[in-house]
Amino acid sequence: MPRRAPQGTQAVQRALGLLRSFTPEAPEHRLSELAAAHGLHPSTAHRLLGVLEAEGLIGRSPDSQAYRWMPGAPGAGDAAPSPRYNGLRPLEPLRTPFHRRTAALCESGAWRDWSGYTCVETYEPTPEREYWAVRNAAGLIDVSPLFKYEITGADAVRLLDRMMTRDFSKSQTGRVMYTSWCNEDGHLLQDGNVQRLARERFLVSAAEPCLRWFEDCGWGMDVEVRDVSEEIGVLALQGPRARAVAEAATTGLDFGAMRYFDLAAGEVGSGAGGAPVTVTRTGYTGDLGYEFWVAAEHAEALWDALVEAGRDHGLLPAGLLALDMVRVEAGLVLIDVDYVSASHAEIEVLKATPAEAGLGFTVKLDKQADFVGRRALVLERDRGPAWAMVGLEVDWFELERLWSEIDLRPQVVGQPASRKPTPVFAPGGWQVGQCTSRFFSPLLKKYVGLATVHADAAALGTELDVEVAVGYGRRRARARVVRRPFFNPARKTAVDPMPGVDE
Amino acid sequence: MTDAIVVGAGHNGLVAAAYLARAGLDVVVLESSPEIGGATRSQEAFPGFRFSVFSYLVSLLRPEVIHELDLVRHGLLLVPTASTLNPLPGGDCLFREADPQRTYRHIARHSRRDAEALFEYKLEMRRMGHLMYRLQRAAPDELAAAIGDRVAESAEHLDVEVSAEVADIARYFLDLPAERLRGFVQMLTMSSADFLGQWFESDVLKAALSSSSIIGSMLSPRTPGSAYVLLHHYMGEVDGVYREWGFQKGGTGAVAATIARAAQSHGAEIRTHSPVARVLVSDRRAAGVVLANGDELRAGVVMSSAAPQISLGRLLDPEDVPGGAGAGLVERAARWQSGGCAGKVNLAISGLPRFECMPEPGPHLSGGITIAPGLDYVDRAYDDAKYGGFSERPFIDMIIPSVLDPDMAPPGKHVLSCFVQYAPYELAAGSWDEGQREAFGDAVVRTLAEYAPGIEDQILHRQVLVPPDIEAIAGIPGGNIFHGELRLSQLFLLRPDPAAAAFRTPLPGYYLCGSSTQFGGGISGGPARLAALRVLDDLRTADTAGGGSAEAP
């Protein structure tokens, strides 16, 4: 027989449940919302909330329409003012707008800092299932910590054309452009996506802060740059089933018509009246995928809709370890791993031009507008880049050979992508560069890596040696320069992508 | 002109063809059934539901086969099944995860000593796997010659040249520490229950680990010799990690398709609907085949991937075999131990099964799930079959392919693959008619429902396959999934026949390359690779000898 809580206990439980709803991240709640969320009759909820308020555990919003979290109230999940910070609250890790959802699913307890945000490294103890979900079904990745800047005004195109290496005179509303931006010396500051939301409205996403740089570049222009980083939550839905999941989770979007790097606006959920969401057919996985941009207050509704729709398609939430594995397979460079931003490279040799970082395709030297770094990049074009970003591949038999020296089978599988640079040599010779991202791809069954090497060692098919750890030793593995991306399924860019398009 | 004919387009036949074609030979593969694959076969048995009809997981596939034939480029895509769940009565379970520390905690609930011993056991089995990894790279006669050379310098009777690699392997084997050699002998001779008893005390863990010792074999974990079957399953690997298993996207039929594409990329031709009647002999050597329709196809080399009852029986006229060896060959092939013991029940289900021990969806559903709650349980299941019945409460090894590859079933629905023991080839009472098949299927569902209540209501379609179906569809006589029991009397230089143990047969130009040759059994491709390399060696030798016995391309 189910045990029933005594009357008094039940009231305490309910009151504590209500109290726990108030957190620094979700400080305000209306009565009706709380009653619904806790399965209480509104009058019961009202009574309990009244007690909590009288006891000083919660307060009222300025317009008294809602109950409000009280800083410092016991049990409200808040940290007390710290003497160490002279009475200020200590700087807590930031939470993305999806945090409550991701935290509930993070069984491993493995978190990682990303731009101050607490992000899931891997939901399960090992990232394998999350990695395979992206390649075989669908993965859902919280990428909200990206910096986001809204650029509006009559001169928005002019500003972007002045800052960016891509030709923004050709940008169209409803399209996303991937671009680099450089300093005056033509050295890379960052790379990122620019959404054209309207004729005079853009959204730039970037890995690192760049408000000041954008504002300075737009000095005197009729343009406003606004940091909207914390206002927008971003979810990447990636994998062969991404379209089916996206379709089931949203309304008002035509995924069949949506091309690679298209952008469209729709609503969350299957019925009308859902939260507005912007969808871009972009991602950092090299697979079929979409990114969803939603106002922070609707973030959880978006998450819930996607997870619900994904239930029938093998969707798994995926952490940053899995993301890093698939992005290496996709041959996509990562700032401050595969190249160092000129904004914090202490010495010249660490800096890279877009061409040297493998982003030469984003540089449009013949566009109408002059842009920051152009003069230097024209000179570079004439004399040729000194370095090149290449894909390196070490085949299975080479791995077997190296590990057989210590009587082991290759111990390469199941390890996350390494971001520690390792030297690259001419065969049996001098160092010609460094390999900055690498891992053994269980999909390709090869060791693959991104490397920066002297331009004359970059031709496809060139044989190079890359240093690998074999047991306690360091060995040189024979590698070959191969085309990037290492993995490039047709579904990534297919028009009207359907399941099984790569078979 | 065709240089080589391969009989049978199962995974081994296709591997052999790919290696020969890759070396520049003009190869034709002849398959009797309408489809390639043999026992590596996928089928959309019900609209929207795709099954791996027979074999269901991949681990034994040799890395050298994968990489020499560039199978990844041709479509090999193995999704790991990292965990094993053994549901137990009363809502309990034994769960082994990818993370060894979590596995320790799961097992410690049953026995702390066993949880700790598992680390040691796995270490020892990895070392065993590593030994087997080497042995698998050597043709048995060459290895025997190499060992003979070293031990007694007396291997002249084996007509084989020892390569440097095999000489190394022989040295490795002979230099093994005594305790490892002892372990090897134990594994060849002991029962798995006794072998595991050296490490473990808890019955549930012993039963769980013994699952690999009975797969495909008419053995109980308590039958001497079952430890070898365990070893056979520990020599598999995925990317250098022993004892890992993967699910091929699209089912195991996609493995065959992948190898077929590799073979075709080198110019091999694959003909289905082409049953072979017999090997054509001219001038006391194989000269091609005669098809069932009477057509003749001539070639200097004939390889058969079929089981010995076919390869050394049906396809050979004893009179054709030189030296009067034919009669003995045919007689021994007829006595080859190769009765089927396993059935396959493939279920299309309306949703994920809810196991009493772990009802909610989770990582456990993307791993193996085995019903083997105790050694007595499995032994009793075996007893049923020993006396000619199917197990009333069977051993079941399951996976849910649609969790690993959503394309296997319509959205939200799933396929459940149940490998079931025991189901003898011949029933003592009656025959495998529709009624017996359904009764067998019912026994499986009944057993499942003990651990996943409500599953009977989730079943949309059911495919029940028993050994005679394996025989009829995959062409394996008796329906033995390994083309013959894996026991010491049928291994190494005795597999499948003392006179045909190293891919060559007494009939020059006629070779064996299937699972009935050494280290066969499982989706390995290893025997076919070694067989093809032996053929190529023989052709080279004949070539340099100036047109001796074999015909060079």
C-alpha cells in the first residue's frame, strides 16, 4: 500500500518545493505558473506563498504581479555575501539558459568551463554514445556560450564589409555567411558566422568577445552594435536525423527548402503560438544539422520540444567532448587551438593569416569595399602564405607497427580529441610545423589531425612524420597530407535531406 | 579467361574474392541463392523493419581485412555496443558498462571479491586475446612448421615455406611464460564454468561471462571444451581493443555488401542464382566448376567457402582426388560435427522494452542484453536440447539494433534481435513445422516477458528462424553458425580435415576459405584472407618454377 505523508508534512514538502522554484536564474514566478508547475490548486499555492513571503523567504516583483526570489534567503540556492569580496557576491559560474535541463541529464558530473559558462563535457561517463548519436542519429549540443552581437542600422552592411574578409555586398537576408576578421596586419582575430536577419539587421556569433572591436571599426557610421550574448540561447541539433527532429519540433519552417547556410524564422512546438525561434542550417560537426537561436526565456521550451521530437529518432544530448571529436573529423579549425587570435598572440610567429589557418576561402580580396587587413593580405597573396593548415592522416598499419614495438595493440580508440600541439617533421628530418588537434576517428578508423606546416610541405599526398605517444615513449608516425574535411557526408549540404541519403 | 572461381558469397567467399581480385586475378564468385551474404544478411522482413537475419554483431573481423580492403571507404560503419546487461529474476540485474569503475560497483553488489577479480580476469583475457591475435595471422600448417623447426627441426613433412612473420609468431608462442601456456591449454580443454571458477565465486557473474562460451555451440558452460569458445570470442577486437563489439549500420548484410563492393572495385564479378554442382577436374587438378544448370566455368583456381559437407563432400567426386584420398575425405566430411543449436527470433516492437531492472530508456539499451541468470539455468536449457527438444526457458542474447541505427525501424518503433539457445537441428519429437516454430517463438517471448513485462503486447511482427532455416537460407548444412563446432578435435590442423587443414585440399588447385577452416567462425574474414594469400603464394611459386602445377594468371 502506498504510504501517505501526514497532513502537516505534506504542507512542508509543498512549501519547500515552491521555495526551490526561486533561483537566481529563474527569480520571478507568477502564482498561476507555480500552481500549475507543482500540481497545486491556486488557492493552496497562494496560501503557501503567503507564508513564505511573510517569513521573508520570497518577495514580490516591483509591480507585485509576481513572486520574486530573495537574495540571501535560506534555501533559495543563493550564495551568501562573501567577506572575501567585501560584501559582494562571489563571481559564480554562468549558467546557460538550458542549464536546468542539461544539469538534470549530466550523469557523469563532468563539467567544463566555456567562456565562464558551466558546460557539460560529457553526459555519460564516456562520450562514445554522444559521438555516435551525432554521426548516426542526432545530437543536441548547448552552444549558448558563443558571444553574440546584433548589428543594426543603415550602415550595418558597410560596417561588416569593412571588418570582414567576406563580401557583404553580396549577403542576402535569410542567409548566413561564415567569415574571418583580421587586424590591420592581416592577422586573424576570429572567425564566425554572420546571420542576415533583415536588410539592416545582422547577428554575429563569435568564440571570443569583440564588441569593442566592432564598435571601433564602426566609428562614425550609422550603426548600433549590441551585445546580446546572454539574451539568446543556442542549441545545435546535428546528425542524419536532424531534419526529422527539427521538423517535428517546430512550426512554420520549410526544412525541405532550407539550403546549407540558410536561415529562417519559425515557432517552437507543433501548434501555433509557440515561442519564436530562428533556425540556421549551420553547425560545427560537418554533418547535416541546424542551430536554433531562441530568446533565453523560451530556451527550456525549445529544449523540451527538441528532446521530445528526438525521442523517436535516437537523439541524445551531446557534450563538448563529442563535439570536439566530430569537429576534427569535419576538419574545422578552432580558435586558440588550431590558430592563435592576433588579439592575444604575444609574439609574431604565433599569429596567422586566414590563408595560413586554412580560412583563405573566406578572403575576398577583389570585393568592392576596402577592409581591415586587406593591404597586408594582398601582399601575402603575391608572395604566397608562409604556412598552411593541412589535414594529416596516420593509417592503421602504421599505428600497429608503432605499438607492436612495445607488444601492444594500438591504444588509440576511445580517447577524446587532443588539443595539445605536437611537432610535425619532414620524414626523418627537421620540424616543419605542429599538429594542433588530433584523435583516432572510430568512424574512419584512422588517426586524423589538423596541422600547420610550412607551405612547401602542404601539398596533398606529402609524407610527414607526426609525434605520437606510444606508452611512455615518443615516436614518429608516418602521416600523409590529405584533403579536409576528413569526413564529408553528402547529407551535410544535400537539398531536401532525407534519412539514408549517404547510402 | 577466369583465373579463379570462389564458391559462395558469404563474407568469407567475398573476402577471398576481394584479395584475389586485388592481386590482379580475374575472379568470379558463384552464389547459389538470390542474394549475397550467406549468414551475414539483412532483410526488411516487415515493411519498415530491417533485421540482421542471422549474425548480429561484429568483433572478429580482422583489422588487416578491414584496412587492406579499405572497407571503411566501401561502407563499413561499426557502432560500438559498449555494455552488457544481464537481467536477473526479481528485478535485479548485473550490468557491465564501458567504464570499468562503474562496472566494479555494479558487480560489487553481488560480490566484492568478484568485482575486483574481474580486473585481473580481463587483463589475463586481453593477454590471451593478444596471443590469439598473433596466431590468427598464421596459416596453421605454416605455424606448425615454424614451431616444428624450432622445437625439433623436423617439419619437412609440411610442404610449406615459413615466412619471417610466422617464424616470429612461433617464437612468441614458444617463449610465452609458463602460466600463459597453461592458461592456453586450460582454455582448449576446460569447461568455461570451471575456467571462470578459478576467478569468481558468484553464480550470476559466472553465468554472465560464460555466455560467450556457448554461443553457436551445442555445449553447456559445464561441458569440457566450452572454454575454447569463450577464447574464440575474446580474440575479437574493434580498433585494437579486444573484446569489443560493434553493430554494422544497416545490419550484418551491410558487412557483406561492403566486402562485395571492395571485391567489385578490384574487378571481381559476383553472380547470384548460380548454384555449383561440382568441381571440374582435368589433368588431376581443379579446372573449374560445373554449375547446377550444366554450364561449365573454367578457371585454374577454385576456392570454396562452403562447409566441408559441401566443399569436401557434395562438390567433389572421390574418384577425382589424386592418391586415393577421396573416399576418406568424403567420409570424414560426413562425420564433421556441425549440428545447429541456435535459433534466431527477430521481433518488430512498438516501443522500447521496459526491463524490470532498468525500465527507463538509457545506455543499457544500446548494449548487449543477455538472459542467462545462472549456470543452472543455462545448463537446464542445454539439457532440453540434449534430449532433442528446444529450451523451454532459453538462453537469449539480445540487441536492439534500432537504438544503434535508427534506420532499422520506423521512428519510435524498434527491432529486437534475439539469438536463442538451444534449438537442435532435429527435434526428437516431431519436426520443425509451423507449430514447433511458433512454440519456440512463444517460449522466447514468454522468457523475455519474465524480465521485460509487457513485451508481449509490444510485438508487432515476429520472425522465427531455427537451424533448418539457417541451412536453407544461408546454405550451412545442419545450420551450425560456425560451419562446424569449435572444439579441439576440429581446430588447428584438424579443421576441417587433416588432409585439408591449411586451405589446400588433396586436389591441386582446389582450396577452402570458409568458416570451417582455421580460426573460422564469426564474421572474421581471417581464414579467407589467409587462404587467398596461400593461393597467391602457390601461383607465384608455380610461376617461378616455370609453369608447374598451378596456373598463373
